[in-house]
Amino acid sequence: MPRKLFRTNVVAVIFVSLFSVSGVTPAHSIAGSYQCGSSAGTFTITGTTVVSSTTNCAGAVTIPEGVTAIGNDAFYTRSLVTSVLLPSTLQTIGSSGFRTTSITSISIPVNVTSIGTLAFSINAVNVTSVTFADNSKLTTIGNYAFQYTDFTTITIPALVTSIGLDIFIDNTNLSSIYLLGAVTGGGSFSSTAGITAYVTTSNRAGYGATWRGVTVASPPSAPTSLVATSGDATASVAFTAGADNDAAISNYKYSFDNITYTALSPADAVTPVVIPGLTNGTTYSIYLKAVNAAGDGIASASVSVTPLGAPVFTLSASTESRTVNTAATGFTINSTGSAIAGFTISATPSGMSFNTTTGALTGTPNTVALATTYTITATNTAGTATQTFTFTVTAAPVSADNSAAQAAAQAEAARKAREQQELREILALIPKIGELTLSLGETTKSLYSTKCVKGKSTKFVKKGAKCPRGFARK
């Protein structure tokens, strides 16, 4: 292959590859005839525009990427077409482009900027859904564009500035039109009963109280005068509701940063509202927005709150007994729940004191009292908790001075001990006294009489007298 021809082919391949990678298909690559769904019918693309379709075009039609326009009358009267998938490259939909087809739902891609007159005027079946892509570039909707359709609600993108005459004519079920931008244009709706046009808060002044014969409503005004009360992992926020701006407030949303908002679930539209899922002891700044059918309202000023659980505590002791006028130990508090704001006691024992900040009972009881139960209550904004303490005050024991009596008793005991000793000594002398007495008697008799003996018998006679018969003199 000549070098010049090879270079040319390489450049061509690179060029085509770049377009393929970027997702843009060269215009000439999509021109031609395309099958309509599963039918034998076809539609024709010239350049990047769908220009026509055959009468037997039927089923689900897919318009290929690269098409930028649906030409006027391209699918007009093709009643056998049941759905259409439009490409992201599409920019315009011509007049009567899909008029009198059998499409039941319409989804407009992001790059479409204009929809022509009668583009989706479909009276053979009921179109129940019309949606526009997020960040839609649509600016213009032509006259009667959605005539005979049957959807109940539609949202007109923010960039739309021109709406043609009676675009919803003969749609008897339409009740809500959401206008995200500032729409101009004349005309009215054929049936206005029960229809509400919802506009943004910033655009409401431009629409006034009515627009094209329908009631205009906008998102609610901001809630005011917020007051937050802490709960157990929750916060209750009371407020004054803002104006509903002609659409009833249906719910509120809350935020901690005024950026990300969470809707209350289940919905709650009455003050106060409860914010769930908070962490006890953590301080939050809470913002509120009211919600109605027109959308989210303006955010309120923030209110600060620190959620708390109910108190939980124990006492270091549950009973105590003390002698009157003796210092008591009392008790201390062990808190295991959220912060406690203060304490109370059902009564304070005489002579003692109770600390309402720490909950401590201290002092010296000065009055005798039977066992008495006292109730200690801890309180914070989330609730209360109680514990009981039983306290007894006993009388002091009687103390008498008995030193004299003890001395007397000791003296008496000593005296008795001496008497006992003397008695023992006397008793020990009795036998000796008897022996002495006998000895003295015999000695005395021997001096003044004669001793006469007969066997074991002894008699004494006067000195010089004779012994009785049978007795011998000794």
C-alpha cells in the first residue's frame, strides 16, 4: 500500500474512533430508513431529522442517537405506534410530530428546547404521564401541544418561558401544574375547575393570585419563633407556622446544616414536631422547612438544642442508723444516665442538710427518730427518677458515775475476805484448845485429887481418900 494512502486511512480511523468514544455519531451515519418496532413499517431520517414514516409504522419506536429533530408531521396519524423512545441528542419536536399516535406516556430528553404545536395531541388513547428530564433545556411549548391528553399532573421545567394557547385543552383530568420557572404567553385553559398552578416562591409575584384562569399556589413561608425542647435522643420543636401560600402544608423537613433536609416520617404538619435519631449530650442547630403541594418552603432560622435522656442514678447507701448527735455518713449520687439538673428530697432529717445540686445528704442528726424512708428525686428536662434512703436515729446510752459504789463494793469484799481468813484461823485453833483444855484439866485434878484406875475407867477422889472398890490408886 502506498505510504500516502496508508496515512490517510489511519487518520480516518482515528477520526471515527474519537467520535465513537465521545458518544457523538457523525451525521451521515444515521441517515436512512429504520424499522418501526416489530412491524414492517419504517421511518426515514434525513441528515439528523426524522422526516416521515410509513402508514404501517407500528409498535414501540426507538429513535436512534444522533437524531436532533422530529420533523413536522413525522408520525402524524400513525395510530399503531404505541410508544416512542427519544434519543438524548434530540433538540426539537416539530408540529404534529406525534399527533394522533397511540402513545400512553411521554418522556422528553434533557436537550429538547422546543415542542411544536399539537406535537402530542393524542385523542385515540389516554396519555397518563408526561415527564421532563432533570435540568431540562426546554424553553418553548407550542399551542395545543398536549391536547386531548389525560394526565392529572405535569411539571413544566424551569427554563420554559413561553407556553402557547390552550396547551392542555380537552384534558379534563388535569388538576396540578407545577411551574418551575417564569412562564409568559397568552391564552387560558378550557377547563379551570379544580386546577392549581404551583409556582416557586421567588416567581409567585410574576404569576399573581391566578394564571390563565387557575389558582396559583407556591411553597409555604418559613416557620418562625422556633423553640426546641430536648428529649431522650430527640428534640421537640415548637414554632409559628408560616403562610401556606394557597396550598395546605402537608409536612415539615428538618436539617442540621441548612443544606441537606430530611422529611418527617410519618408526615407531621402540626406544631410541635419531633426530630428523631439524635445523640444525647450533642448540641444541634435545627432548621425547619414547611412542605406543600408546590414544594419545599423557605428555611427557618436555626434553633439550638442538646437532647437528654431521663435521669438514671443510684445511691452509695440505701440505709443508715446513727446515734443522736453523731455525724452521719449519708450517701452520694452515682449518675448513669443523662445530666441531672437538680435534686429534691421528700424531707430533711432534723439537724441535717440536703444539697439540691449534688443530691448529697450530710450533717449530724439532733433528734431521735424511728426508721424513716426518704425519697430522693433527680430531674432534668427529659424527666425524673427516684431512689429511697431509710434513716434511723437512736438515743445515746445512759452513762452514770459509779466509782464510789465500786470502791464500797471493793472494801466490803476485802472485809469479808479478812473475816473468812480469821474464821479459818480460829477453826484451826479449836483442836489445839481442846487438847490444851484436857491437859490442863488433868493437871488440875492431879493436884487436888487421887486418880483411881480400873481397866480403862478412871476416877478421881479427894486427896487422901480411898479409891473405890476395884479401883487401884495411881
